[in-house]
Amino acid sequence: MKRALIIIGAVLILLGVAAVLHPTYTYHHQEQVAKVGPFQATVDEEKSAQIPVAATATALVAGLALVLIGARMKI
């Protein structure tokens, strides 16, 4: 249990740091716009999303708390 808390906390801290360093990411979305017989037309859109600051802060604080709790457990 102690090791699991520390590992989960470390993963949350790493995700939080990654979100701080790279808060916006882009991805591609393909959408079918028309289909006539065997022919189809698709549109490839580039979209971007931003990771909320509250989610980043929550991941960092929760990760730190889990690491500290795991380190202080006696078992």
C-alpha cells in the first residue's frame, strides 16, 4: 500500500509538471462530410485543447500529498 501511494503520487506530479510545461495540445479530427455511392468526402480539422489550470494544480497538490502520506506510513 505504501509503495502504491508513492507511485500514484509520483505519476500525478509528473502529469502536473507536464501540464505546466505544455498546457495546450493539438489533435486532428477527421469527419465525413459527404458520401455518394462508393465516393466519400472527409475533412481533416486541426483542433486544440487547453488543460485547465485548476486541473494542473489539483494534480500537483494531490500527487504531493500522496507521496508525503505514503512516505510517512509505518507499514
